[in-house]
Amino acid sequence: MADSILITGGAASGKARFAVTNFAAFDYVLFLRVGGELDTDVMNRIKFSTEKNGVEWDIVNNNTLVPADEVKDHKFVIFDSVSSYARLVMDDMCPKDRGELGDDMKKQIEKRVIDGVTKMRDKVAENHGSVIIITLETGFSVRPADPVQAAYRDIMGRVNQRIANSCDEAYFSASGIQFKIK
């Protein structure tokens, strides 16, 4: 198994199912959901898989700005998701009435997101484990008219590229089917 895997795709395309299935037989997996509650379907899939395989997972729903702190001694981590994490970082770094973001601010946000994911991945590597990183693919959309949404799309495009290039494997998920792209 690869040390780091990125799975990207559209909303409800099977990314989390792919991640859960990959670690289904492993014990003491951390499913770290950033930016909201875990989807009921994913929670049911985890519950079914863990009961079937006689393993226990830790499921954390946390709006953390430091995902590495949640890893602790887990060898296997599913990080769901870079896109939610980027939104949290954006909200933390920018005023609520932000309007259009300048290039310097976008670069600072990108750096902080990439650094946060990298530190989390390094922590898993210290534990001699593997991580699956889930992200939303924004590359198929038209440029939004809203300047904040446009900045988010641009940030995610560059962040996803950097993370994909640094992972051991990358997959694209569409209609519940995953295609290996790296």
C-alpha cells in the first residue's frame, strides 16, 4: 500500500467510499472529517466495514486548523477533506467582508493549506503508516462570478496540483468508479 494517496472528484462521486474500502480491514484508523459532520452514508459504510472486519476506528469531526494534532499515534488516516480544510483556512485568514482576494493573500492561504496537509502526512509517516487524502475537484467548473468563490476555486486548483504531485498515488473518482491517474 502506498504511503499517501490523493482521491479527487466531484461531490458525491465515491471518494469517501473508496477511502473507507481501502482501509476496511485495518484497525485503529482515524477518519478525520474537517469542516462539517460526516455524511450518514459514509458513517454507515464505516460501521458496516468495522463490524464485519472486527476492527475499531476513531471518527473525528473537527474544524481543526492543525490536522496533524489529530493524528496522534494512528498509523492509518483518512483526511476528509482538503477542500473543507481550505475553506476553514480561508475563513480564518480573511475578514468576513473580504471581497476580492489579492494574489498575495491567495498564495498565503495556499501555503498554509499545503503546510497543514504536509505536516499531517509527515506525522502519519512518523507512525510508519498510510494516509488517504480526499479533495474536491474544482477544475471542471466555470469561473464563478462571485470573487470569493473564484478565489476559492483558484486556490483549490493549485493546492490540489501540489498535493497530487507529492502523493505516491492519485485517483480520480467519477460516478462511483475510481481511475488511477498517478
